[in-house]
Amino acid sequence: MLKDGRGRKKATEELTEADHHRLAMRKLEYEMERLRAENAFLKKVQEFQRRRS
């Protein structure tokens, strides 16, 4: 999906409480996805090392 990146971003002072919660959720979802990818990678490395031994 393409997103339209035009326009200005709100300053931190302009964000509502709902905006702060939405932003925090987005950061947590991104971090969770990154950790899942890291976990999958480490499992692959561990399996690779186990097979070499």
C-alpha cells in the first residue's frame, strides 16, 4: 500500500492524548515485529550450529 507522505507532522505539543497512545502503540508494534524477526534469525543460527556439530 502506498502512503501519501506529504504534509507537515504535528509537533509533540500538538498531539492529543489519543495521538500519544496511537504513537506508542505503533512503536511497540514495530519493536515487537523487530524482536520476532531477531528471534527467528537466532533460531536459524542455533539450528545451523546444532547441525554442524
